[in-house]
Amino acid sequence: MKTLNPAVARVLKRLHYPLDVILTCVRWYVAYPLSLRNLEEMMAERGIAVDHSTVHRWAIKLLPVLEKTLRRCKRPVGKSWRVDETYVKVKGQWKYLYRAVDKAGNTVDFLLRARRDKEAARRYF
């Protein structure tokens, strides 16, 4: 079994909920356009009583530590990379897909937008 990063373990030490509940709430908060009250309701539907302010405190405590930890695990990107733009159909609607690819053609990062916005893609990458 993999052990936790010491910095993450220190942050989680004082939290009184199961780790899977905490990480699920924080992941859903950052991955999907959900409000904290939506998360409170979703957890209540699953039989877990958690207040929206508690989820907010978890996010404030965990996200900087997780970001720092996960950035170390991220693959190194060479000096040479480019942004590729294409048009794809998602659920019946056309969207713009911007991909940052390295010299070997591996995807470094991507951005999916409803409308064409090269300036936003430049700021993102």
C-alpha cells in the first residue's frame, strides 16, 4: 500500500471524517461546477452529514498541499512544445479542443471550449 506524503498526512491528521469522504468532496468541488451547498446535499443523499463550510475548509487546507505534491509527480515537459487546435463534437455540439503537445506528440495539457477563443487558450497555456 502506498503511504501518504508527510505534508498531506499532517493536514489530514486533525480532520475527523473518513479520508475517502474528504477527498471525494474536494475532488468534486474542483472538478465539477458544483456549489458547496450542492456537495452538502449530495453527501446527505449518501447518508453522510457534512456542512458546506466544512467542505470549504477542507478545500482551503488540502488544495495547496495536494497541488504542490502532485506537481512534483507531473511529467517533465521539454523546451519544445506546441498548441494544436481542432474542432470536435461533444454530445451533439461542436467544441474547440486545444492541446499542448511535446516533441514526441504526447499531450501535456488540454483545454475544451464551447467557442473559439485563441486568446483564452494563449492565457491558459
